[in-house]
Amino acid sequence: MTALLSNKLILIGLTIILTLLLSIFLIRKYKLSRYQVFVFILLVLFWSAINIIRAYRKNYATGTIADGGLGLDGAAAATMAAAYGLISIFVRLPVFALSDFFKSRKFFIALALLFVFGSSIMVIIDPSYESLYWSSLALGVGASLLSLFNVMFAETFSASQAIFSVSILSVAPLLAEFLMSPLQYLATSNKPIDYGFMWTISAVLSALALMFLFFVKDNKKPTRNFTWVNVKKALSNPYFLLLSLLGIVVSFVRFASSGSNMNNFAKTELISMSPLLIAYVELVYSLSQLVAGVLVGIILKKKIGVKNTLILGLSLSGIFTLLASSVTHPTTLFWLNALNGFGYGLTYNVLLGMAMQPFAVGMREVTMGIYQTFFAVGIYYGDKIYALLAGLVDPSLSAGERYQTVFGWLSVVSVCAVIFVLLVFNKRSQAYLEA
């Protein structure tokens, strides 16, 4: 096993083969149309350009100069990383409104890809706080368009299959993470870490995605859906607003406990996780999220219902954060991320599907835009929390212990979310939840 892992070319080859086999299986299993396959491939390319660098922004910023980093302090790195969520708050709703006004989705996908490409080139040429900040903003814009892909894909299914379409399309970004993990390992396995390599791959992939975009038709219908009448209709639905508020909590816990924050936690002296495990910790998370996401649409929605699926997902996330607040063994923490990924896969897919399924097809752009704006608030504070709490925790604690303190608080947040679902979503809301 050690010899296999040390051979980077074999590792990359096996990952690509497994990814291609899984993609072919899904396409044949669910008889996806040519257009659906093109959207699927486009999203894999699109998300690969984002994923290759998203979890390494803080590492690049806070890493020592000798190790290939920029040597910035933790507060500056947290502010830079939080730009990802901050821009999302202001972009997610306007993207739907503008794409509806101009009757084009491809145009805004192209703009996002150009932004990712340009900002990655900036980091390659002049790695600094400013260029990383622009890169983080670009990644936030790109992530904001993920919901646009969901609407594009959902419109190719019947109105009652929104959750099912979300489950299938959720595989695409996770496959992107699967593909990028060996490349991340290549860049980080030796010192100094070659962060420039990852940003170069991001630039190349965003250019490839932009070229492939020309082969995907724009399925935006000429009718206007994003109107004040539809916005008011969505905002007047109390259950939709409650789900949107829950989306803030789910995204907050997710971004505070995974991605760049987990990578930074794993490399502290308290954990000292190896570069190989750090490169693949996101893969473990993503594979678990993939399995959970598919199970939501195919099995769990029918077997245990939406409410129980939500409770199960929130509970698993809470158990993970509770365990992460005390576990220090690197291998144990590595595999525990599967629990976190599975929990998020359940809650994310259910909430995303329920933001669309109870509404008519023409309302989906409106409800998705509103829901995603709420979701972005949680992303911002999930990245920002470590900077916000810097002055509240005991300064004598080590960096690893501070992360563990935050994980303990996150477990309390998850418990409160479970209680919220139990109290708010009762028999009166059953028809809405189980639409």
C-alpha cells in the first residue's frame, strides 16, 4: 500500500479511471439525455477549477515562507477566506435576476469562469494577500453559480423530481473533488509546497470549461420568471423562509468544520496530519457526501421522509463536531470526516430540493436565488468565525485547541438545529415537506 501511494502517477491514473467508470455508470443507470450529460461534464470542469484551490487558500496564506506559504497571520487569512462567502451573499440572488432579465445562463457562467481564470493568473504572477483575496472572491462567485446549474438540470426533469435531480447533479462537483485530490497531493507532498501548481491547474481548467461551454446550449426560456409577484409569493411562504433560515445554519456548520478550516486544523501541531491525508481528507468528506446525496433522492425521501432525513443529517454533523472537539489522532480525525460529509450530504440535498420542489417550475429561479442568498450568509460566517472568536478564546490555547473549542460550539449549534426542526416542522407542515 505504501509503495502504491508513493507512486503518484499510478495514484492519479487509478483516480481518473474510477471517476470515469462512476460517471458512465450514472449516465447509463439514469438514462441521462445528451444535454443532461453535457451539463454534468461542464459542471465537473467548472467545479474542478474551483475545488483544486478552494481548500488551500488559508494554507497558502498562513504557511511559512520556507514551506512555500506567504507567512500571513490567522486573522488576515480568515478575512481573505471569508471573502468567498461575503461575495456570495451579494451575487447569488442577482445572478438569477440578471440571467432571467437577459434570458441567458451561459453568459454568467462564462463571466464566472473568466473571473476564476484571471484571478488564478494574478496569484501565479504575484502571490500576495491582495491576489489571494481576489482569488477568494472569484471562487465565491463561481460557487454562487452552482445553484444556476441545479436549476438548468432540474428543468430537464418533471416538477416532482426536483430532489432526485439535485441528487444526481450533486455527483458532478464531488467527482471534481475526486479528480483534484491526487493533484493536490502532488503539489503538497514535498516542501516547499507548490501552491503555484494548483493555481495553474485552476487557470487551465477554467479555460477548458470556457471552451466546452460553447457546446452546451442555453436552456433559459424566453419568459420572465423573476418578477416582484413571484418574489413576494416566495417570501410569503413561511415554511420556505424557515428552510432558508435552516440553510444558514447548515452552511455555517459545513464551512466552519471542513474545507480550508479542516485543512488548517489538521496541519496544527496538535494533529500533525500527513500531507497525503490532508490532500485526501476532502475526498473522504466528498465521497460520503456523494453517497448521502444520492441516497436522499433515491431511497431516504421515500423510506423515512424529508423531516427525518434532515434530523439524521444534522445529528451526524453534530456527532462529528463533538468528536472533533476532543480527538487528536490524525488517522481517526481523517476518517471521522466521512461522518461530517454524510451528514452534510443529507441536509444540503434535502434543503436544496425543497427550495424548488414545492413550487411551480417557473418559480424555481426565484426560490433558488432567495434560498442561496440565505445559504451564503452561513458560508461567510463559517469562514469568518475563527477570526471573530480570536479575542474570545483563551489566548494561552494553542492553534489546535482553538479549533477544538470552535468544534465544540458547532456541536451545540447542530443540536439546536435538530430541536428547531422537531418543533417547527410539525404535522401542519407535513404536506409542504413531503411534496
